[in-house]
Amino acid sequence: MNISHCSTSCGGCSTIIRSLSVEYSGRRALSDIDLSFSCGELTAIIGPNGGGKTSILKSILGEIPYSGKIDFCNISGRKKPRIGYLPQKISVQKDSPVSVCDFLLLSEGYPFTWLHVSKKRKEMKIKQLEIVSAENLIDRRIGELSGGELQRVLLAASINPAPDILLLDEPVTALDSKGIDIFYELICSLRTKFHMTILVVSHDIGAIAKHADKMFLINEKIIAHGTPSEVISSHAFRRQMGEVYFKLSGSKPDHHIYGGGL
């Protein structure tokens, strides 16, 4: 596995987004967004459906047209960062004969082989899976995996080679509460090990709030930002997300913070 990354959370490797705006067929999805995040940081992007969260990731990936500037600063001297991406959805046929080993090789551009994978290549893929504690899945068929197992395999693919920036779009949608905690603990261990910038779009606010360094509430514009506790306790959060969040989490709003009335 090709590992090359910032050796420490230096703060000198950063992504700076200025005045980011995106339109789809004349409809404004993002308007004058300013964001910045550094190596070793886990940043959460939350907000209502259709608020432009995924558009931020697609802009960083260069998949959609946008106005504004996205600048990458890397002390290694590379002009462009390595970006790993875990998409929101991936279609997997349940009866697919493709094994996890085959899938990882295919994701790197190796030709598909039905009959033989060299011992050396298979050992490389086992080491790749060890990073996400999924080496036991090497011979399993990709269509037989549970939601949590599949996420680990996809994560292993997205961090080879180790990226400077890891983008995760709703990564825990198919997981139960235990699987969600395990996944985010794994993400945090990768952040510590590789000192990568991690940007997570998520509706699982309570779960990501336990692990994120900072949080941005987006609904076309930046509505609130700060630490997770600062954002979740803000009036802006209550207006945009509060009713849904407290209903799903089962927690009660702090009436001292919110002034009691709705």
C-alpha cells in the first residue's frame, strides 16, 4: 500500500474555500460559502435535505461547475492533494460473483480475473483491509456483505493510497447504532494514523457530534458554524434542524438556551 501523507497535524496543510456558489438549472444550491479545514481535522457538514451539502463535496472533487475558489495548501509541495471519496450510494448486485479481493483490484484499475489472483497481490489487499479491520472479508463475495462490512471495504478502497483529504457522503446511512459508533471510531483512528483532513456530510448529527472537531450547518449558505456543541445549541440550529434532531435523538431541547418557546 502506497502511504504518503503529512507526518504530523501541522496545520500547514489546508483546504480553503472562498465564495463557493453552485447552481443547478438556474436554481441556487450554494451561495457564497467560505470554509477552511486543516490536516488532522474532522469537519462535519450538516443541514436539511437539498441544502447543498453534497454539492460542496462534488465541488472539491471537481465533478460539477462552480464559481469561487478552492485552494489546497500542502507542505509536501504537491500542487494537487490526493482525495479519497466514499459516495453516498453504491449499487451492488446481491448475486455478483466478484470477491472483495477482486473489487479492490478493480478499483485500482487491475483487469478482472475469474481464475487467479497472484499471492503477492492478494497479500497486498489483505494488508489494505487490515487498516480498516476487515482482512477477514478478503474472499467474501461483495454482494453478500452486510452494510457495515461493505462500508469498511469501500473505506479501504478510498484510502489507498492514503489521501490528504477524505470525503465521506452520508457514510452511515445503512448502519445500525452500534455500526455507526464503530464506523466513526474507525474514521477517528485513521485521522490519527494518517493525519488526513476528513470532511463528513451526515444526517446522524448526534453520532458525528461526538467525534467532529468543528461543524457547519448549511442550507444554501452557512447558517451556523463552530464546535458541534456550539452549533447544536445555537438558535440557528433550532430553526433549521431542531425539531427533526430532537425527535430522532429522543433528547429534550435546552429551554434555557432556546428561550422556551418554539
